[in-house]
Amino acid sequence: MQGLMLDTPGSHLATREQLRALPPPPSMGTRHRPIPHYELVDALIEGAEGQGWNVEGSQLGVASHGATLFGTMQLRRPVPWKPVILDEDGKATFQADTRETGTTLGFRSSVNETIAPEGVAGEHVFVCSNMCFSGDVFAFKHKSTTGLNLPRMIADGLERFAAQSEQLQHGIARLKNTDLTGTEAKARIFDLFNADVLPSRLLQPIARHYFKPAASEPDCQPRNLWGLNNACTRSIQVLSPGAAFEAAHRIGHHFKLGAHE
């Protein structure tokens, strides 16, 4: 969902500075403490950096005339040093591992209690703007109350995010190892729409992305479930940020990318 698309009234991209300039959200009761959008984003960045992630970029969008926030945050974290065994006696030396792990945090929230702060693990697909999401959405906290401990809420959520990210990688490996014939791919596409995973107007875009991928769409070229998943995630870029978030979640669930799938 990097490259959020907005096509509904009251929806637009926003910077952190623009989020900060929004009017303070009104309280809906004596125990309701709405989390301003900028405060949630700031806390997510601080929490991620506190857990060793490098925040390499984010994209934010608001909907419902500013009441709802949707966004993605690209995170990368160096892999810790690990021992390298040298001989049969188990003698080892430590060597820096320069590889890095990277993933994307998708999140949404609202200031009017229509959506609790929620997150989902995501993965960039090559260099394009489509996003592979896990099938699981985790709640940072169910209600906004006056006793809210925002840093603790974020820390707990990021722990669940890290575990979900690992499960997502296993799910992606499974998709890459599941080859499809042309007939099987057509049946899988039928199943997508028969199960109401995506709106019917996306049938032709998905079929084009998968069966006739352009040279600029290498993610759709593998003749397996991974290629079909990417054709689906490419197709939802025309949706509003809220609809795209929901669609990406449903795609992840349909392809069994969640920890509990």
C-alpha cells in the first residue's frame, strides 16, 4: 500500500506536519481520550526506533473528512551478530552479519471510535507500490480511554508485529513454491470473486496483470501463487486508502498468509 490511492470524498494524502495541523479531535465522553493522528504516528516512529528498527519512510492518508487515518511505514533492522562454528569441537568466533531484515507496518486508526488502532505486517513487492499483507490484523488497543499509556500500547503492538512479520515471510515462501497451470490460475481467480474477496470490477485488471504482465511487472510474472497474489495487490491500487487496506487484508487472508491461517 505504499503509493496510497485516494478516490473518495474527504480522502487525501497527508504529511506528518499536516496531521499535526488538524483540529484537536473532540472527546466523545468523560472516559474517551481520542488519539490525535500525529500523536499515534509519532509514537509509532519512536517505538519502532526504540526497538532497533530504522524507519526508512512512511505514507499517510486520511479519510472520512480527517476522522480516519491509514498509513504504511517502511522498517529495516540489522540482524544481530551471530556465532560462526569453526571446528568439530564447537569453537566459534563472532562475525558481523551485514544482512538486514525489512518489512512494512500497515496501520489504521480513527478519532471517533469507528476504528480502533490496528496494525498488520506487510512486505514490499519488488520496487513497485503494491503491498503484500498478512492475513492477520492485530489491535494495538481496543478503546481510547483517559488512562491510555500510549508508549506501552505501541510497544505491545510492535511485539505482535515482529512475530507476524516472521509468519508472513513463511507464507510468502509457500506461495513462491506453489506452481500454477493456466487452468489452475483461472480457477483461483474465480475463487477470489466467488468468495467476495475483491470487487468484480477488478477481474479484468487481475487477469491482465497475471496472464499478460508487462516487462515493468516482474512480480506478476512467476507462474505460481506468488505471482497471482501480486496481480491482486497491484489491482487494488485504484481503491481508496480505506478500501485498499481492507482489500489487502482480505487478500492476505485468502492466500493464508496469517499466523493462524
